[in-house]
Amino acid sequence: MTDLDQIKYLDSGMAEAINAKDGGAVRNFYTDDGAIMPPGAPMMEGLDAIQDYWQAAMDAGLSGVSIVGDSIDIDGDTALTVGTLSGEMGGQPLSGKYIVSSRRTKDGWRIHRDIWNFDA
């Protein structure tokens, strides 16, 4: 699998794990020192915090998630993806955009920094 394919899989695999409501699987897409920056919340660092956040969101009704990288730039062992997202939270539609910084690790590409927001 090429670097580009692996980075694209970060999006589709994350969406699949979220839709399966599997916080442990979501956790595996991040680096050990990864961080997320959700809208309206402080930055959360580390795999336990990341898993707890996503599991709580899934338990609260996050579903039908689609994550699509519209632009992927790879530079050595780092990559930057800019894309769009959609889904539902508690039956209400949501859409937004994101920026993800990924790193090549011994286990393949993983998300290092993840920030997103929603359209009004």
C-alpha cells in the first residue's frame, strides 16, 4: 500500500470505526502522543483521552460518519490532510471540515494532530 493509500485509509478507517462505535479501534489511528482539538472543547492529548472523547461522542449518538480528504500533502514522514466530514449526532445532520497532521510511525501512518469544526 502506498503512502497516499495509507493516509486515505486514515479517513475511511476512522469513519468505519466511529460508525461501529468502537473507541478502541478509533484510538489505533492516532500516534501515542496524538492530540485532538474538538470544537468548543480544550485540546486532549494521549491515547486514553482520545479514546474517551470518541467513545463518549459515539455513545451520545454520533453515527453515519463520512470523512473525505480533499487535499493530501506528503513531505517525508509527515502529511497534512484537509477535508470534509458529515454524519449525524443524535439524529441531527452535521457537516464540517478538518485538518489532520499525520506521521509515519513504525506501525505505518498515524494521526498526530486532529482539528475540526462544523458548518453553521
